[in-house]
Amino acid sequence: MTTIRLDASGPFHHDAALAILAAHAVPGAENTDREASTRTRVLPSTGGPTVVTITFDAGGVCVDLDAKEAGRRASAWAPYRSYALPQLWTEAAYH
């Protein structure tokens, strides 16, 4: 897993940012956990599908990237595939 920290350059209303993302979530393609302050989705990348989890806090966000977890999540979310935006998924995620 790779983690990238992105610090806010000014005031960051992380609860509001997470609430907006939760309100616009694509069912089956992403998961927003308000209690844990996280947003998770599978995204295509040059190395294949990658699970991206963003953890929000008052100072910014941490982005965790996990290519190995992508296969497991893609299989679990496969029944909801018709709800996902095409650019969020690649066929490789389902094999």
C-alpha cells in the first residue's frame, strides 16, 4: 500500500467536503464512511485497478492506494456495476 499526505493550505472543512461526496456517491462504485471520515472507490490505473481510500481530517487528507485490494473489492461490487460510471471501472477489475 502507498500513502500520500496532502495538507490543506488554509482552512479545510473536512466534514463538509465528506458530506458533499457522500451526497453524490455512486451506489456500488464507492463507499463513504462518515464516522471514519473516509471515502473509498476503485479507480483504473496504469498498473490495473486500484482501491483508493481518502481519509479526511482538519489538516487535509491522506490518500491510500492498494492495487491488491482492488480485485477483492471489484468482485464484491460487481453486482452493482450497472450503477458505476464507466470511467471508474475497467474490465480487468472483474477478472
